[in-house]
Amino acid sequence: MNNFKTQATKAQEVKRDWHLIDAKDEILGRMAVRIASLLMGKEKVYLVNYLDCGDYVVVINSDKVQLTGRKKEQTIFYRHSGFPGGFKEVPFQTQMDKDSTQIIRHAVSGMLPKNKQRDVRLARLKIFAGPKHNFEDKFVVNAKDSKTVDTKKVETKKEAVVKKEKENK
């Protein structure tokens, strides 16, 4: 007979790490899935539904995020103020020029569970349009314990072609 008991995770036991993601030339949807997973804490051993176990995520270069196919021309963001005539349509490129951070926040928000923890998780998402951010003290450069995420795990087709051309020259 097994004498082991399941240990319930307590809020004090949750350890939050910091992750840095560079959005330069990243596909929006694929990057948003990774960010949502980090915000929910899916990779944590002690993940439970009733606690928010996620980490902090800092995204830089949000103005250089990419979409596949013709989605740049076809994607339109909709919102409504709740008043008559308050319906607004904003094309993707207009929103990129106006505020590119909202595009990533909208994509990640759609991939998080629609419950009370959603706003708390989104508050831990920090997005910056350029390469500079205010959280440099949270990341240790060139250290083994650094929690910086490398989002370039798979070489893109464009990079493979450029690399092959350089080798042929």
C-alpha cells in the first residue's frame, strides 16, 4: 500500500521567474501561445487550477512582430463602446503604427482562460515597442540561472535561405 499523500500547493510556495522574449521577426500567434503558457505557469510542477502560478514576461520589439500570408491586409480589430454608433474598426497596419503593444496584448488575452485570473496574468505581461525596457535588473546576463527564453528554437525559412546563400558565396 502506498503511504504517499498529495501535497496541495499554497500561494506562498509559488515562485515567479522573469522571461524575456524578443518579438523581432516572430509570428504573432506562435509567440502568443508561448507567452500565454508562461503567464499561466503550464511548465511548473506545482501547477494547480485554483492558484495563479505563472511567471512575469517581458516582450521587446513589439513593433517588429510578423503575420503570415495576407493577414497584414486582412486583419481588422473590432471594439464597441456600448453606446449607439460606438462600433470601431481598426486595420492591423493602422494599429501597428498607433500602438503595436496592444496587438500582442490582444493576442495573448485571447489565448488565456476567460476567468478571474485573466486580468491578473495580463498585468504580469510587460510589452515594449523597442529593444529597451525597464526591467534589466530582473535578468542576469550570461548566467546559468537566467530565465531568458530563446524564442528562435526553429530556424525560419527566410533565415535558412539567407544562410544557404552565404555558404554558396
